[in-house]
Amino acid sequence: MAHWRSKLLFVIYLSILLVANAAKSYYDILQVPKGASDDQIKRSYRKLALKYHPDKNQGNEDANKKFAEINNAYEVLSDSEKRSIYDRYGEEGLKQHAAGGGGGGGMDIQDIFKSFFGGGGDQEEEERVAKGDDVIVDLDATLEDLYMGGTLKVWREKNILKPAPGKRRCNCRNEVYHRQIGPGMFQQMTEQVCDQCPNVKYEREGNFITVDIEKGMQDGQEVVFYEEGEPIIDGEPGDLKFRIRTAPHDRFRREGNNLHATATITLAQALVGFEKTITHLDDHQVNIGSKGITKPKEVKKFKGEGMPLHFSNKKGDLYVTFEVLFPTSLTDEQKEKIKEILG
């Protein structure tokens, strides 16, 4: 009986882990590593919440959904007890914890946002902390991912600050004092004063980062991972920015929100019409056939078959250029028939 009960508990535990792994990680949503500090989580939440706030993205359902995800993730990761449960058992563990009477009094989205921005949400607070260099990486995204949305796993190596033996000068600042140089005469002087802090050193470490490619993103748009850039002593790290670049495609060419493709037809098809389809980026078929005459290099527009607009339900157009394949040779009999038909 005890053996059977142990097996059942193992299966339940495994199921919880599988459900947790199937869902998108709260750490990925807030764009922080799993071992992120509380301050790092707060700063990343603040920047993302400002970016996707409904007041700045009115009518964009995707942005509103993203804003809700960000707040939900922050509500969990900012609570040490909930974060511990989530790290061990995932979302299912949080649900069971809430059902058991724990963690029932969480803040809603507006409460979380107001606790940071005082209800305004329009102005970012000034940061005067020294900041490391940003790292900018060009990321080639396939047309399929830019059309449907997707994710990429990218290996990232960077310097990490680690404890080192000894002490170092830190928190240096200029202090002003006055020195008497004669009766009733004083001179203002400036002196640099530093604290003694534990020494640190840089070590190289790497980890995989999940980059979300959103539908309709344009070349030059950036996916930002806050504080994943280069670190700096006595400051906060810079940001890691993936700059989107559309990878070449074998069937389509992108221009803004429009797509361009080429279709080859025979001379007979160009003259009498034809039925033809092309396979789109998500594998749906687009009918490009014609019942009339198609001229060489003729371009036809297919409305709404282009790229989706970022944070919109609208799409651009598809432009198909027709190439007419002429025969390489004709017999005398064929030439006479063509003359007869064409007059």
C-alpha cells in the first residue's frame, strides 16, 4: 500500500512539472533570468509595464494581453513565498496553494501599477545610477515567424561579477570642505572620499535566452532584455537588445507590410487563362488563377494576403509578378496555326 501511494505521489508531482513546463515562464515574460534579484525584477517590470500599458496601446488587444501577463508574472515573482512555490511546482502549485487558503489577497493589475507609478504611468522616473554598455545583436527572423509569431533560443555569454579577495575603493564621491588660510580667510576645497567595499572580479558565464518574435515586427525593431547587457561595478548592467532583421526567403520578398512573389505560367496559360495556387507562409492556399489574358511581367494584387501589422488584426497585400514561359522552338505547322488563330 505504501509503495502504491509513493507511486501515485510521484505521478502527481511529475504532472505538475509537465504542466509548469508547458506554460510560458514568468521569468521569460518579465525578461529576467531565473536567479534575478528583487531589484532586477522590479526594474524590468517597471519598464515593460510602461511599454505595454493600455493607455499607450489603446485598441491593441495583443498589448493589453501582454500587459496582463506582465502584471500576473510580477505578482508572483515579487512575492517570496509565491516565487518559491512557482520555482518548485509551477503554476499548478500556485493554484493548489491558493485553493488551500494561501496567497488569496494578491493585488490586481491597477494596484500593482499604482504602487510603482502613483497612478500616472506616463513618465519614467529618472535613473542616475551608473549603467553598463548595452549589447545590440542583429537577429535574423524567418518570414514564417514574423507572419505567425514564434520564439528563438539564443545562447548568450556575458561577464558576471563575482566576489574576489581583498577590498576596493567604492562609492567614491567629492566632498566639499573649507580650509582656513588666514585670519578670517577661508578657501573652499574638494576632496574625493571613498568607502571600502569587498573586492569583485569578472567571470564569463552563459545561458540560453528565449526571444519572442511578435507577429508583424519590422526590420529594426528591438526585443529588449533589461539588465542583460554588460555589467559595471557599482552600477546596474546595460540592456541586451535583439534587433530584428528579416532573413531571406526562397518564395517571398517582404517590403514593409506587403509581400512579393513570382509565379511562372506557360504561354498557353497566359493566353487562355489558368487555375493556380501558391502556398502561403502558414501553408494556406492563395488562388492566383486568371480567366483572361496575362501579360509577361504583369503584377496582380491580392488584398489582405500580405504581412500582419504589428499589434493589429490588419494585413498588408500580396503582389504576384507573372513570368510567361515561352516555347524554345516551333514547327512550321505550329507557326501556320498560330498565324491563322491570331490573324
